[in-house]
Amino acid sequence: MDRQPPQQPQQGQAAPLDILILAAGLGTRMRSSTAKVLHKLGGRPLIAHVCRTAAALVKGERPVYVVVGHQAEEVKEAVRAELGEGGAVFVTQTEQRGTGDAVFAARGALASADSTLLVLSGDVPLVRAETLGSLVHQHRTHRGRGAACTLMAVRLEDPTGYGRVVRDEEGRFDRIVEQKDATPEERQISEINVGIYCFETRLLFPALERVRPENAQGEFYLTDVPGILRADGEDVSVYAHTDAREVSGINTRVELSDFERILRLRTLRSLMLNSGVTIIDPQHTYVSPDAQIGRDTTLHPNVHVEGRTVIGEGCEIGQGSRITDSRVGRGVTVKDHCVIVESEIADHCAVGPFAHLRMNARVDEGAAVGNFVEMKKSRLGSKSKAMHLTYLGDAEVGERTNIGAGTVTCNYDGREKHPTTIENDVKIGSDTMLVAPVRVGARSVTGAGSVVTRDVEHDTLVAGVPAKVKKRLQREEEPESKAAESRSDGEGEPVAADASER
């Protein structure tokens, strides 16, 4: 990606902040063919969580730099989905030779920048922007003039497996030693290196050139750089954080599951305390961190609210329902075991139980979708009803229209999909087949069991297979009052226009 050279700070100003995310690793302990940073937490890839936090710090003033390697194109796609085109600059680590080599891969993009560089890991999804902001502040103000490097550390009861932060007799930073290279005495140290750093960029890359793979892993360790800077007489500070879980990385599927639970309960707690949402059983309710739910809405057990779903105030979401990337208005009742995907439900509607809305289905204000009704790429108009065992595909249904039980819009001819249009105040009798493309005019009625293959004019009763015109309806008549009557079609066969509003 071609970019202008990074801007240099003016005299007296703090160096600008650049952020480098390391996302090139294999993640072998995940036992997966998918790169670790692409595994999902709360419905989003791990790398997306880190990118969002990074974006909150740079505020669009500078790009986020991302080191890619394993499954590079897929990682780039995930980053772009979060930051947008132009929000990131990618650099490639061609071989997996350690964290120092990963950072060194960004030398061409960053070495000329007189900036503060914040180095993050793509597998640390819960770290907060506020925490990183405090780290950067300490780095810039250390001893009144700032540090060459500031590393984040926490204390663990069991530090096994982590690099230890070794301090000198005065309590200042001395070096980092990895578990496999530590002496028995050093392994007793409980303060561990988190893997999040601030560096002055102009000092970082010359120090990286001096790193050698003289360790049990044979890798170039970024953890050697603070010690090199310290030996050069530069100030290295340690930011002692207190929440180990927030700054922990994910290495196994067990840890991924633990983090999912933490993130889920954090989200539900915020909804209950800050948004006024009632959650009957938080242990068995799942809400995306990106979802929005209004005050006085109730979520029953085993509800899943996924993606960027928005649910309004005063709704009730029944047990076992799943709502994904959809919008739900105010005062809506979603009954048990509904599936709603990429659809919209207006205010004061009722849906379900066992309804399925998908592919931009829309239910207008005051409408009702009932038992085992499926809507695909269709609209149900205001105060209209489709209550039982109905399929509405590629259909436009007007206002105050009733769709009888068992109705199907036959939208597919074996090669193409076709639309069905049903206008206002129509009564579609039970078990009607509407063979698209077809239009039913306003205030018309179809008899039960009809197969409608041609357009129906307004104020018309049709029935039969195929459906034929039986009567022109007067506007002052109430077709609903005729719906339950059996009429003769002239050949002794009954015609029933079943409104089916049970």
C-alpha cells in the first residue's frame, strides 16, 4: 500500500503513536488448520478485537500496522473488515523466526518514523484502550523525559511458561528471561512479561539488529530488546498491571472457551446494569458485544442475539430464539424458538413461535407472523397477519391483509425466482398456492385450496385449480363476513374463503 511518509513531531510535541499488531503466527496449540488470530470470540475474529482497540487509540490519524504470515490473505481480509480499506498497512514475516523477527519485518514501513510504537499481539482480545493509554502515558512521562522502552507486566501465582521480568537490586528493570532459558532461581519470580510494549521507534530497530538467536528456541526474541536498551544506558520502565486476564493471550481452545464465557458475562452484566435489560438466566443467554438492546426488554433462557443486532425497548424475546444482524423495534414479542437473520421487525409486532425470517425479510408495524411461518426476502405490511404454516418468498404483502394457513408463494420455476404481490385488505384462503409472478389486487379473496396462476383484479373472489373469477365484490361488502360461507361455483362444488385468523 503506497502511503505518504509518517509525519514527524514538531519541537515540544510528543512523538505520534504508531501501533504494530503481530498476527503472523501459526498457533499450533489450537490444533487447527485456521490461523489462531482468525478464531472467533464473541462472533468476531481475535484480530478484529485487537484492531478495534488499536483504532480507538490512533483515532484515524495514522494507519494500524499489522504483521502477517500464516494465512496472510485471510488475516488481511479480517483486518480490513474491521478497519476498512486504507485503515491498515500490512507487512509480511516470511519465516516464523520469533517475535523479534516479526517486528523487524516492519522496519521498512516504520524505521523512518520518529514515533512511539505500541506493539500488540493479535491473540490478546480483551485488552482495553484505557489500559493501553495508561501504558503509553507512563512511557512518555517516565522520569520526566520518557523511556526508550516500557513493557507491561503482571504477577501470577503460577507463572509457569511465561517470560520472567528480572529486576536489579534497586527494583529497576534488568532483563526478561524466557521460561526455557531461566535458572531455577529465576523461575521463582512471579512477575511475568505480558508481551505488550512501547518503544521509541528510532531506538527500536537499531537494537533489533543486535538480537541474536542464542536461546533454547533458536529464535529472535523481541524480549531481548529491553535488555539491550538497558545495557546502552537507556531508561526502560515496567508498567505493572493488576488484571492478568485482561492482558492474557489465547493459546488453546480451552482458553478460547474461557474467554468466551468472560466476554459473554461482561456483556450481559453491562446490559443489566447500564441498559436496563432483564436477563432471566445469564448462564444460558448469549449476546454479542456489538448488539444493542433497549430498556425493559426481557431475554428468556437460551436466547442468542448475534452480530450487530439492535432490539428496541419493551420487547420480549422467547426461549430458544436466535436473532442475527437484525433490527427489532419497540414493544415486539418474539415467541419461543424463532430464527431471525438479517431482517427487520417494526414496532409492536408479534413473531412466532417457530418462525423463520431471513434474507431481508421485513415485518411492518403491528403485523403478526405465527407458527411455522417462513419469510424470505419478503415484506408483510402493517397490521397484516400470516399465522400458520406459510411460506412467503420474494413476496410483497400490503396492509391489513390476512394470509390463511398453508399458503405458499411459489416463487421458483426451476430456473429463476419470481415475485408475488398481494395488495391491501386481501383475504388469502387456507392452502392457497400463488404461482409467481402474480399479483392479487386490493380487497380480493381467494378460496381455500386455490392455485392462483394469473393476476387477480381488485375486489374479486377467485377459487379453484386453477383459480377462476367467481364474483366481483362490492366495496361496501365485508369480504370477511363471506369468508366462512360456502358458495356454489355453478357446478355444485363448494368454495370456501378461509380467513384462518385463529
